[in-house]
Amino acid sequence: MLERCVYTGCDNSRRTRGLCHGHYQVLRTYIRQGKTTEAEQEQKGLLMPKGTGQGRVPAGHGDFLDPGATGDAK
């Protein structure tokens, strides 16, 4: 069985860098808008380093913009 998305409370399967498709797309949008960076999200454990976390949304995506949020991307 595939591991679950590292986003808090998400039961979807990991697809890209530890995130499900929906959460990865939200994060990409925030990065493009300059609201956060990949490095910040990796540091918080909400995004796995490139080349890891491959595999397969709840409402709300505040953890990506919450400076105190942490995840389990390892």
C-alpha cells in the first residue's frame, strides 16, 4: 500500500514529493505566487526533497503558509 500524503489530516496517497496531487498543486501555486519556497516547505517537513516521496483534499491548505506548521516528510 502506498504511503499517505504528508499534509496533516490528508488520507490521500502520496504522488509527488510526499504530497497527494491536490496538495502538490496548491503548493506549486503558492511557490509561483512567491508566498513560500520549496526550501521553506522542505525545512518544515511538508515537502520531501526532489527524487523522493513518489506515490499517488481536504478543505483548507493553511499549513503551507503557517510558519509554525510541521509535517512528517522524511
